[in-house]
Amino acid sequence: MIDKVSVNGRITGALEASVSPLDRGFLYGDSVYETLRTYAGRPFRLEPHLDRLRRSAAALGIEPGRAPVDIARNVLDTIAAGRGAAGVEWAIRVILTRGTGALGYDPGACGPPTLVVHVRPMPEIPPSWYREGVDVAIVPVTRNAPAALDPAIKSSNLLNNYLAWEAGRRRGVYEAILLNAAGRIAEGASSNLFVVREGRLATPGLDTGILAGITRAAVLEAARAAGIAADETDLMPAALTGAEEAFLTSTLKGVLPIRRCDGWPIREGRPGPVTRRLIEAYAALVQAETNSGAAPG
């Protein structure tokens, strides 16, 4: 195992790292997180991710400035600790909890915040999936309502996502697609969703109750720069099953085509021209920002 984990600035192997059993992130999911990845060893869109981490923390009343170490510096230091593994690209998870305290909901005696940075080799996604697409299914697990848990808070409480993922696993698909309480498409268990209809790109609007994904925003940016019309709007399930093209986006997936939904092919069951253009446009955006010189995979 070549994972590196920093807990409040102390970098060790993953098996040596630990947090207190009284940490509120462990006890109550009272924490926020971000997932990043590297290209050519450099983190992509580090500041937008950390800005969102700070906003999520502020929404919970967690003060990032009270963390024992600087968050951005600690991310870079933890990545550097793994650089002895030649040619490895890294997936990075940054977790900020309210810290330790007595049992009970009252956070008054908690703190300072606990900062955990986990750096691990990028999970492999076969190149064939980008060429051919993956399968998804619309699952019966409903996306948390914004009034219950604001999706703008990237909380470590991921039970809703896990239950959706498990429902998708039982169906033998790569990704589970959740609807909101009104029956509209929300997002994947670990991704945002896009469809192409009549040559136009569409993705659920933020008012559907979804996370404002960093990669989602990057794809919208790339699409508009390429002259591809893009809408953020309500989408019913038929918009996916009857789409000309569809794809998932996330930090670790990039732009990943969908070939089938609920066992039925999306149009011809292979990535279409808009999806292929956006895979290329997103790769160019990544290369421009990281000088990686290689397409993301």
C-alpha cells in the first residue's frame, strides 16, 4: 500500500493514521470533504475545491482557519510524500471535521477542527469505458431533500449515496441515478449527469437538489467555449432513457459516456459526437491548467 495520510499535518502510511473515536466526523458525520485528482502530479482545480470546502464548512459553523495546519499547503505536502512512486497519479480526499468533543450533539466544547488528507493512487478506469460507455440505472433511492440536507454542503454523511450505489450494484450497473422527491433526475451516486437532446446539452439545475460539481462546471465551461448550447434545467427520467447521448462527470471520472440505462441502449449504445467533443475539450482544459501534456484517462 502506497497511500499517504496526513492527520493534522502528521503524514504516515494509511495503516498508521488514526483519528479519535470522539471525533465528531466519526461520531455524527459532522464534517465536510472534497475529492481532487492530479494530472502529471499536479492537483486539478485545487483552489475551487478548497473554496467549496470552506463554504461547506462555514454552512456547518466549522472554522477552517482554526485547523492545526494550512489546508492547501498540507494537501501539496501529502501529495509530495507519495512522489517516490514513479508515474502514479493521485486521488486526494480532504476531510475537515468539527474536531473532538464529549458525546452529545452540543458542539460547544469541540475543536479545533481535525484535518485529514488521504492521497491514494487513482482508481483505474479502463480506456474502453471512455470509448464504449458504461451502464447506469435509475434506482428507487430518492435524493435527500434540500430541506433535510442542503446539497450545497459537501457533507461526509454519504449514507444516501451509499444506499443508491448499493441499489445500483444489485442491478449490475456502474452508476446509480437518483431522482428527487418530485421524480426529476437529480444526479448519480458519485457523479453529475448530462444528456444531449436535439444537439443541445442539458444537465439538472442546482434547484433540483444536487451538488454543484467542480467537473460539472468545467464541462459547462468547455461546452460553451466550444459553441455547444448548454441548459441547466429540470429533467424527467424519459430525458435520459430517450436521450441522443448521455454522460457522467466527476473529478475522478472526468467525462464518462453512458451506453445503457436500465438495460436499454442510449440511442445507438455508444458515445455520440457531442460527448466525444466534450471528452476532448475537457482534456484540453485539463492540459492547459496543469501542463500535463497527456489526456486524462
